Amino acid sequence: MKKVLLSLLLVSTTSLFAQTPCTGGTAGPYPCDGYILQSEISLGTLNAGAGNDSWGWTDPSNGNEYAIVGLNNGTAFINISNPNSPVYLGKLPTHTSNSTWRDVKVYNNHAFIVSEANGHGMQVFDLTRLRNVPSPPATFNNDAHYNGFGRAHNIVINEDSGYAYAVGTSTFNGGPHFIDISNPTNPTAAGGYAMDQYSHDAQVVIYCGPDKDYAGREILIGSNEDEVIIADITDKSNPVNISSISYGNVGYTHQGWFTEDQRYFLLGDETDEQGVGFNTRTIVFDFEDLDDPQLFFEYSGPTPAIDHNGYVKGTKYYMANYRAGLRVIDVSDIANGTISEEGSFDTYPTSNSASFSGAWSVYPYFESGNIVISDINRGFILVKAQVSDTTPPVANCSNITVSLDANGSVTISGDQLDNGSSDNSGTVYFLLCEDTFDCSDLGANTVELVVYDDFGNRDSCTATVTVVDDLGPQIDCPANFTVAYDSGESFYTLEDFVANGAVSATDNCTSNLTIDQSIAPGTQLTVGTYTITFDTTDDENNSSSCSFELTVVEVLGVTEENFELGLAIYPNPATEEIIIQSNNIELTSITLSDVSGKVIYSEANLSTNQKVINVAALPRGVYFMTLNNLLTKKVIKQ
């Protein structure tokens, strides 16, 4: 939440421990559409003046689920394993003073908590302590504390890398402050990234989206006041800005989240509804190319309420919409520029106006389908879809063999690995991070296919992708051409056409190809036509060949005898110009070719006895000049 002055809050002192269905558009006092009220615990019961952020933890030992709710004076822990009878286990008090702003994330069974309170730093709490709380509600102490900064607006954690990123601190110009939390109770400073401006919130992922240039890199998407920035923070000592993008009618770039395939990014602007005066706006970006992000489209909600924090699970975007409560948006057709609201639960029944009260955040990631709403005015609220699917799909994979292309690469899709994966809802989607292979992957590769459904339930299977190179090298020969030897000689000495570059070969995987010439270089050829074949084989035993016809003729040299016949070509060798002088025969055409047969110079329809050709720009080497389409002479450029 942006730092704005909040109005005086009306604090409820009641708690509800019973499921209330959504009937006739309401669940108890709350307007609803497709979502039931599981339970709620008031701010009075939580002994707090206001609620803020929320997150969740599932105990890996038994599957019990716990809500973690930020409060103005600390952090509450609630066992929701029985969602209709939650147990308030206790509170970790603020490290220093009270604050409207508190943020929490979870990694490796520990909660990491920051606040805008001066000197607060980052609290670390061992969540396994919640398994046995003798007399709840208890007052907890933290298990570790990080003081590398004082206040922070948000804490971002990438569970796949073991790093936390505090944003909005007084360090690194408000940009992300890196913390190694691989050992949760010994958090260690790991640098930071001083951006051009304050970073309000971010998402950090090990990237497996459509831009293969960044596959496997740790990518940060930052919401930075008036723009979204994309940065590569894989190397903590050298973070690199990739790109940035803004949009029209900017109010305050607040927070956003990737779709499951990391193609689209949904952004909320916290003050545009108030400042510009339109309904809740969600800005959708297309991040297919991280170097060149594009504004895709904008979505307008049904109310003028301000959007706050939002998260994607499956094909649904769960948005905390302040006075409009929880809004659930279907993003299954986002690729076609369409998203639509499919359900809601309004925690601020009296108004949907653009004001800073109501639902602050949501946590939709429990496997049970229960959704935590942390409400500024009401505390903790637990809801669930009236028609909820918590059954994961069944993933089935098949092994495949794929061939590298001419560039030494091949990309596969989840559909190629799928072998009849299914879901009780009928629709499954695929995520495949390792989908591009090159020459280094020749042979068997084990890959994981993730299958998920609309509700974000998922399963996975592994498959063997065998990568083969069955493409022969590309070998190129020149066109058929004619060579000559002077009248004073009796043969033409065959050149090495590989060494002089007339014949070349490339391969998608083998860099140093050997090319065999069927008639060996140095062979003495007399007048006649010869077929010369070239063969090459790559490291995977794929072979290719090419050939051309070489015609050997006898031609005149620059001798006293030639002058007697009335023809002179000089100087030969030449550096700047070649002069062709014919005293007896009129010149009608001249063609100059290199040893590969490529025509360098050609002129027809002549009617002259002398012609000067400028050869200064030609590379040094042997060339063949054909006159009147009858006579071919070897000339040398020095």
C-alpha cells in the first residue's frame, strides 16, 4: 500500500466460527458472488487497531494450514486446518513501534517480516513452533533478526533461490536489498540494486517464460512508482537492468504478478482510480520479449474501488480491491486480450468507493482452496469458492525423440510430452521450463512437465527427451567452370579448392569439418572435363557431398607469338589495370571470373580493339578472362 494517510478505522470486535453460504448475493453481511464465508476473526480478538498484509504456510509434516496476518502492532498466526473453526495461536509483536505497513513472506518453514516502523529490520519466525502452542493466544518472540536496514515497505522472496529482497528501504536508493536466507535463522547481506527510483513491490522468479535468452536466470519485475522495470539479478554482485515500461494515466505503479506461463504481467496502479476517476483498472503487459515489453490491454472492473495486491493461481487472478473486497478474475483467455470477473466477496459492504479501507491483501495458494483476506477494518476473513476444485489433475508423460535443426536447436511443447493428462474439470494446461535443446544436449534428457487446472491444482510427470542430430553438414561447391594452361605448358595443376575457399562446409554441431577432395590437389590435368567431388562427415556420422565439373583448356599466354597473332593482355600479373589489345580481331565480349566460377566483371555488345579493366579493388589471386566467349586466359592480380 502506498504511504497515504488512512482515515480513522472502525474496529469490529466480533469473530465468526461457522461457514456461511453465499445465498441471494450475500454471505451474512457481506455481498458475494460465488464465494462462501468460512470464518473470520476480528481486530478486537486480535488485539489490533488495523490489518494489513497476509501470507500463508502449510506444514509439510501434516498438511495443516496456517494464515499469517499482518497487523499495525505485530503479526498474527492462525491455524485454519479447520476452516470453520480457526484457532488464533498468537502474535509476534512489532520489533519497534506500531505501523500501518507490515509485510510478510515465507521460506523454508520460516516467516520473514518487515515494516515501515523505524528501526524494525527483518524479523524471522520459525513456523514449526506453531505445531504446539500450549495456551493460545501466545506472545511470540522472533528466532532471528536482520538489521541491515531499518524500515522496509515490502519483502519479496524467491523460494527457488533462497534469497529475500527487501524493497522500499533506506538502502540502495529504495531498490531491492538482497539477503541470503538459505539458512533462515542466519540471514546474510548479499548486496542490492540501486535503481533510478524507489521500488515499491516486486516479483522475483527463476525465469521459465517465452524469452529463451533469459531461461534459468533470476529475474526481478519491479513496480517502481511510475513504471515497471525488468532486471536480471542472477549475479548478486552485478545486477543488470533489462528494460522498463510505463503506461498512460500513471498514478502510482503499485504491484503486479505473472501469469503461470510468465508471458503476461498483471499490474495494479494504486491511485489511478482516485486521481483519474475511472473504475478499477488492471494493466496487462505482454512480456514475451523481456528486452522489449509491450502494453497489451487494460481491464476495467465493475466498481470504482482501488486495486491493491493481486496474485495469480491457475487461470485466476485474485485481487484485493480495498472497498470492493476480493475480486476473482478469469485470465484463461488473456492471450486473446480478454479477462473477466468471475466471482467476488466484498468485505466492505457499505461502499465501493475509491478509498483506502477494506481488503488490503489476499493469499490464494492453500491446496484446500481456502483464501485468506486480510482486511484493514475487519482483520482476518477466510473464504472459499462455492464451487471449488481441490483435486489435482493426473499428469501422464511420454518419451520423445527430437532432431536438431540447421542452427543446432530444437524447441518442444508440453503437448508433445503429454500422454493423456486429465483433470476432473476437463481442462489442463502445461508448464515446461526445459523446452529448448542444443548440441550440448545430444542424447537422453530428463524433463519435468507440470500439469495444472483452472484452480491451480497441479501434478507433474517426467519424460525422457532424446535429442539427436541427423542433419548432414551443409557443403557448398562452385558452379561448373573452365581453367586453362598456357601454350608453353602441357598440363593444369589442380588447386586445393578447400584451402582457397572455393568449397566450404558448415554443420549445426561440428565446428571443425574435414573436407575430402576426390581428385587430389596437385594432380596434373590435361585438356578435358573432370568431375570433382567433395565429401564431409560430422561428429554424428552424418555425411554430405557436392561436386562440380572442371573443364581444362589450353590458352594463349603473353608471348611474342601472341603479339604476332594480334592479341595482347598486359600487364600480367597486374596491380591496377589490365589492358586488352586486339589488332586483328574485334573484341565483342569480356568476362572475368574467380577460381570458383563466380563472375567478377562482365561486359557484352562491345565493338572495340582495346579495353582497359580496373582491377585495383580485386583481392590478390588467380582469375580467368574469357574473350568473345571463345578464348580463356589466366590472369593474376597482385
